[in-house]
Amino acid sequence: AQSVTQLGSHVSVSEGALVLLRCNYSSSVPPYLFWYVQYPNQGLQLLLKYTSAATLVKGINGFEAEFKKSETSFHLTKPSAHMSDAAEYFCAVTNTGTASKLTFGTGTRLQVTL
Amino acid sequence: GAVVSQHPSWVICKSGTSVKIECRSLDFQATTMFWYRQFPKQSLMLMATSNEGSKATYEQGVEKDKFLINHASLTLSTLTVTSAHPEDSSFYICSRTLGETQYFGPGTRLLVL
């Protein structure tokens, strides 16, 4: 069984501030982990993924995430928030070699203020 | 660019009618596609796995006679909401796989009056 917990359904940061969105996972086997972003009334866009290679993963739009097995975490960070980063962010986990059922977290809405 | 398209993006229908949503893989053939449902301000719920040339696999609690899935070709999967009711109003999103990654369509918003 696998699960994902996203702490904080809503995060607000100032423009230029550090963005930190938390994701903890539970998996009985080595996981594949993903972060997706969703803008209003749109589908999900892949930000980055961890698939057992480098533990620090860089994605699009300046985002990165670090896989920490000891903490069962895959937190998403960005050094400097931009207004365009305001969106819903989903962490997801799967644990098979080919994409199978993704288990999503409940999502974190990021608000960026001036 | 987009690798998965959905049509229509918006649909409004009367209660009791059926609605078909198309999901197309634009760049690669897809033997497996997924259909999700998303309620406002909530996460995605997997409804079913669409398998090319065979029956779809439905998640527990999803009515297969209500949500008909047809994966007739390697680039097209369709979801038909039969006898739609207001509680079926939702955002429906499909995805297709490439390796270990799922790529999502832009979604279809269904409103049943």
C-alpha cells in the first residue's frame, strides 16, 4: 500500500520568498515520486519526478525537490516565489517500474502575495 | 507542447442525457490510459484504467455501467457518462503513461443541470 500526506492545504508566501511545500510518503517498496502543478480549470502539469536516480531533482520553473528516504519525504522548494507560481500543487507516489496507479496527496494551494 | 488532449473542455447537459468525453494521446501510442475525477478543491480520484482492446478496470465504488470506457485505438480513449445527474457534475481528467510518468490532459468540466 502507498500513501501521500501533504502538510498544509494552503501556503502563502511573499513574492521573492522561499517556497516550501511538504510531502511525506508511505510505501512498502521503493517509491517513484512526482510533483504536479494545476492551474485553475486546467489539467496537471509535471513539475519534476524522482525515479531512484539522483535524490535532488530539478524541475521546471525553478522548482526542485529532495528525496529523503530516512524522513520519507519529498518536499518541493523554490528559492524565490513568483506571482505566476500561484496554483495548486499535488504530490503523488507510485511504486512500480512502469506508471501504474498514482496515489495523490490532497494538494496544497500556493498563494503568492506582493 | 500538450501530449494529451481532451474534448470537449466544457460541457453542459440536461439530467438524464449521456455525455461522451474523448481523450487523445498526441505523441505516443497508449495501451493504457487513466480516467480521474476531481471535485472542487479536492484531489484527483482514480476512476478507472482504460486498456486498449480490452475491458477497463474500474476502481472500487465506481459504477462501470454509469461510466462507460472505450479504448478502441492506441491513441483514443472515451468516457461516457450515461444518464447523467447533477451529482455527476465534476472535472474529469485523463492521463496516459510514458515509462514511469503519467501525462495529463487539460480536463473536461461537466455540468449537469
